[in-house]
Amino acid sequence: MAIQDAVPNIRPRAGHDLLTGIDSVLSRLDTPEPDGDGAAEFLLIALVRCAACGDIPQVRAQADAVRFAAALLRDGMTERAVLMLKQARMDLLP
């Protein structure tokens, strides 16, 4: 019986798309004139990508925080949204 090499798992870990979306938005919000609506749309795109990969069940709490932060950004509450995004980012880090 021959030993076969195991196929490596090259799929990113759950929440990777959320993490990259959060990082991108936090850098955008760090500018002198942050674009809250554009950042909110970018967060929603990250959520859709995460859902398309089937990762939402593994990162449900962080996905809910990102969704709420997007709503806060649309309402102009940037500081509160940034705090939520930073907490979700910390939870997604390995």
C-alpha cells in the first residue's frame, strides 16, 4: 500500500474576507475626511464575500458587528463604528 501525500488546505481561514475588509475600511477612516458611505458599502461587500464562502456561521458575532458598524457609518457615527470594527478585528485575528 502506497502512502499518498495529503492535499494541502489552501483555503483561507474563516473570516478572512471580513478581516481584509475591516483593515481596508479602518485605513480609509483614518484619513482627514473619511468617506462613511463608501466605507459602509465596502464593509457590506466584505460581508457578501464572507457569506459566499460559507464562513458566516463560524464568524457570526463578528459579521453582526461589521453589519452594525456599516449602519453606524451611514448614520455618521464614525467613532463608534471604528470601535466596533477594531473589536471585531481583534476577534478575527488568530
